[in-house]
Amino acid sequence: DVKVTQSSRYLVKRTGEKVFLECVQDMDHENMFWYRQDPGLGLRLIYFSYDVKMKEKGDIPEGYSVSREKKERFSLILESASTNQTSMYLCASSSDRAKLFFGSGTQLSVL
Amino acid sequence: AQKVTQAQTEISVVEKEDVTLDCVYETRDTTYYLFWYKQPPSGELVFLIRRNSFDEQNEISGRYSWNFQKSTSSFNFTITASQVVDSAVYFCALRLTSGTYKYIFGTGTRLKVLA
């Protein structure tokens, strides 16, 4: 069974902390994505990566960075967490132009 | 600019009713893909269907059917004889075939099916 695995389902952090959200896929997909989901706003793209070490900004990259050192792993980094980054974070992967496979999401609360 | 609009924020129906979820998209590209995803309470979005812009044939899969009309830029989703297990948030998405790898999602429609 194909899988996108996000390291944590729930996470609570303090303002100013550096936060790492990890995502691993086992499908050898080139493309990986980080979305944030907020009520009434749907899914908004933070960053995506189309190859190892390659990344592009999405619609809301401010306050985030990413790392893709290996094809299967795509990390989202909150350099200094703020309360307005409290959200559900969804990782996804795909081969070119194909459907997205999603992880179960990480509900991040920043206090 | 590309955009996906799901005007229905939340719909409640009684079990066994039919329900249609609307999706309207905007793009100037002639080649694109449209998707529907389901997000049950567990949180993981599940793929339901992909349709490319050259295929306007409607599709039926069990109780689910999709109506794609390029003339009105709509890709609507109908659930026939709804069940409680259909309760979820449903997202429509657009993916262009040129340049960007981005998928553009609508804001989702929360469907509540009451027993």
C-alpha cells in the first residue's frame, strides 16, 4: 500500500520555537508538497519540491522553509513559530501531473 | 489567474437523499486536470476522481457521479442515496499541465449526512 507518512499527528509548541514537520513517501515520487489547511480557506500551498534539493515557493511561504535532501523526505521548518501558524499541515506527493497522495496531517498548536 | 470556487460551505442532508456538490473553476489554459478529494474526519484526503480537460464524458462510480461541463467551467459531484459514511469535507482541485506543478484547491464543502 502506498503511503505518505507525517511524523506527528498532533504537536504543541511554544512561540519562538523552531519546529520541524517531517514527511516521508514510499512511492518514489518526484513531487512533494506542503499545504496548510484552515477553516474557510481550504488548502493553501506553502512550498513544493519537484526534485531533490529543488524547491519552489507556494502561495504562503512567509515564516516557513523546507528541506529535501533525499527524494523520499520533505521537511517543513518553522524558523520561529508564531500563534498564527497554528493550523493543520498536510504533506502530499505525486508523480508528474498525477493525483496527489496525502498524509494524515499534523495539527500544530503554537501557544 | 486560476481559481476554484466551491460556493457551498456546508450541506446537511438526511440519509438516502441525493446531494450535489458544486465546483466552478477558472483558467485560460486549454489543457488541465480536475480532481475531487474527500477528507473524512480522520484527516487524510482521499482521491476520488481525475478528469482531463479533453474528456467531457460524465462518470459514474457506484453512488458517485461527476458532471463535467466546459461550457460552464463546472465539475459537479453528485452522491446518490447518501449514507452517513459520506459525511466529510470534499475538495475540488485544478491542476494545469504547463509550467507550474501547483494544484489549486477550492475551499471545500462540508457534507453532513444525518441518520
